[in-house]
Amino acid sequence: MNNTAQADYIGTNVFDDKRSIAYALFLALVGYAVMVAIPVISTAWVNMLGFTEEQVGRVAGADLLGLSLGAVLTSVLVAKVNRKGLTLVGLLISIVANGLCIVVVDYEQTLWLRLVAGFASGIFTATAIVTLGGVSKPVRAFNLLLLAFAFSTAIELHFLPKLSMAGIYWFFISLSVVCVLFLHWLPSRPQSEAELAMQEAAAAKEDGVENWQVPKFIPFACLFAIALTYVNIGGYFTYIELAAHADGVAKEWVGPVLTWSSLFTIVGCVLAAMCGRLGLFKPLFIAYVLMATAVLMLGGGITNTKIAVSLFIFMAMWTFGDIFQYAMIAHMDKRGTYIALVPSVQGFGQFIGPNVAASILGAGLGYNAVFIVCGLTALLALLVYVGIFIYMHRRKLAHNEAVKTA
């Protein structure tokens, strides 16, 4: 592909429009809003609605299971239907479900309403991720997403505790309404086959270092690793504040630490920018080792110092690792099939995580066991990426040997 053709392609790619990118970023942040605010919402369910610790895990898991199911549906439909219409359906369902949660406070009914609300979020979150994956430089777009994610997390963790339960739901409703108002900025259709071919050629020319034309089981392995990562995140993040309170850490300490630790997601973005020359695997290995350490250190109990250190490392490595996970799948999949499934596996992982943690607590094993299981899950995800690295390395060696003997 010559430079003129590449320039013409980049200039005509509708997904590169700044308004489209800005809207997709905001839409994704709205879709992930519940995910990042889980510690605050979990505490509100306990303190304001009287849910038990086990019930909190079930409700949080239902919300995130819905996110996963909505994203799966979107991955099937997104290339076939009008994306504006699909997104509008998701936003309207989200508004109605969150509105009903204001007047319905019974555990069983809330459980099902959060499943529906999560399902709606999964629809427009996956559409947003696919839109970002359609830009000419998707890695840069996902870096922007994670940077914006850092600020949105800090804002939510700071302001949501000041709201009533109804106020929290109204916050989510307001965000969805804003998305409806600017829906016209979203591209309606995917790129044509010719445009996709030009994008893949441009990406191959630019990347050049690694051959990312891999068998289908490799991106699925990456998705499995992401799911494991979010099992860890879901269990840890749902119960971190409640666990700290149970171990006698003052509420006046936990709240500010949660807020300030969210800013360390920015540190993760900065570190990712600095580690760009290390490739994709080495940063992921670093992220998983540090994240597992941050979680496992709470297995022996929580103190003021421990929770601060754990949260700061955890939040930094969350975004640091996610950037390279997104980037790896973006390199393997220029058509967006697997990228659309990222919110699904994230949501599924965060459905499994709180439910596993709730079962551990229901069995009377305590928060220490929750953090040990979560940390081991992060290490299992690390092993998956080690396996992918070994495969890629051996394949590269075999290719180089074949070139030498040719």
C-alpha cells in the first residue's frame, strides 16, 4: 500500500472523526460506570438498602453478567444492524432499568433489574469499543480510553458516596440521557471490506515487528486471560471497602484512599507510554506479578498502610495491564470481531469474581480467603500469557529458521 493510498484512507475513515472518537470514549465510560463504582455502590446497598454482604456479591455479579451478555449480543449484531439504533435501544433500556431501581428496593427484584441494566450497558459499551477499534490507530484510541477511565474513576469514587441510593441511580440515568443527545456522532455502519483491507495493510506496514496473523485460539486465549483478570478485579474491588471496615480500618481513611488510589490509574497510563518499546508481553508480565502481589498481601489482614499500598499498586496495574491487553487483541484483530467481546469477558469475569467471593464469605472463610483466591486468579492469567508468549516465540524461531534454509 503506497503512502498516497494510506493517506487517502486515513483521511476518509469515518471512525477517525474526532467527534466519533470523543463520543465512543464517553459512551464506553458510561458503560463501565457501574464497574468502576462497585466499591461505593456495594457499600450503599449494605448501608442504605440493608443487603447482606453475600447479597451484595450476587447483585454486583448480576449487573456485570448482564454487561457480558449484552456485549455478546452486540458482537453478533454490530456488523449487521444500524449501530445508532442498537445503541439507542441499549441506552433506553438502561434508563428504564435504573429508573425502576429507584422505586424498587427488594433484593430479588433489584437483582433482576441490575441484570437488565447491565445487559443494556453491555450493548452500548461493546458498540463503543468496536468504534474505537475501527480507527486507523486503535492502540492510541485505547490509550485515550484508559486515560479517560482514570479520571472518570476518581470522579465517581469521590462524588457517588455523597449521594443517596436514588441519587446514584439518577447519576447513571443522566449519563445515558447525555449519550442519547449526541448519538448522531456515532457511525451507523462498519467499514467496507476494501477499507478494512487497506487498514490491515497500513497496520502491517506500521507495526512490522511482529507477525500478528495468528490462529483463532490465540485471541480466544487472550480473552480468557482478560476474563481471569476481571475475576480477580471483581472479587477484590467489590469487597475491598467492606473488608477494610471489617478489619477495623476507619471509614474516614478508606474513602479518601479509594479516591486517591483511582488517580494511580493515570500512573498506569504514563508507565504504559514509557514501556512502549518493551513490546506487549513484558509489560503484561510486570502488571500481573505486581497486581497479584497487591491482592495477596491482604490475605493476612488489612491495616491502614496495607490497604493504601495495595490499592495504589492495584489501580496502577489495572490500567497499565489493560492497555497492553487491548493493544494485543487490536494487533491480532483489525476487523473488530474479538475486540467486541472484550467488554463481554470483562463483565463475565466481574460476574464470576463477586459470586466466588460471596460464596467464600457465605462459607464463613472470611475476607482473607477472598483475597488469596483473587490473587491466585491473577497468577493464572499470567500463566496464560506466558503460554501465548512461548507459542509466539517458538513460531518466530521456526520462521527464521525456515528463511535461513530457504
